[in-house]
Amino acid sequence: MEEEKFCGSKLVHAMSMMCASYYSPDDIAMSSVKRKGIIEICCTRPCSLYVLSHYCKTLRKEYVEMFLELGNARFYSGDK
């Protein structure tokens, strides 16, 4: 699967299709891990669905199955 930019309504659509639940602002504030925002990672530069999936709290079942079936390495693009 190729990388692409996810911005605006395309980002909202991708996340709504992939995520069963989302992190709340409280979850993010309490996280000890500082990570770049989804806009910086997947809008200003292309990213894979696997990278985008890390911004979901819980993935929808069909995406979990897809990642397991095809293997995470195929979706992971690494840091650029």
C-alpha cells in the first residue's frame, strides 16, 4: 500500500473509517510519550495507513484483521 497525504476531509474520512475510538485530550495530555501531531506526520508529508492507525485508540476489527493478514511491515513506512 502506498503512502499518501491525509489532510482536511480526507484525514477525517480515513480516521472515521479506521478508528473504532479516539484518544481524548486528557489521554494525550497524560501520555508520557511526546509525539508529533497527525497533521505534521500525515498531512505535510505522505504516510501509510499503518502510521495513521497509531492515532486511533482502538482500530475497527476489519483494519486489525487487514494489518495482521498482510503484516505490519508492509504498512510501516519508517521515519522520514
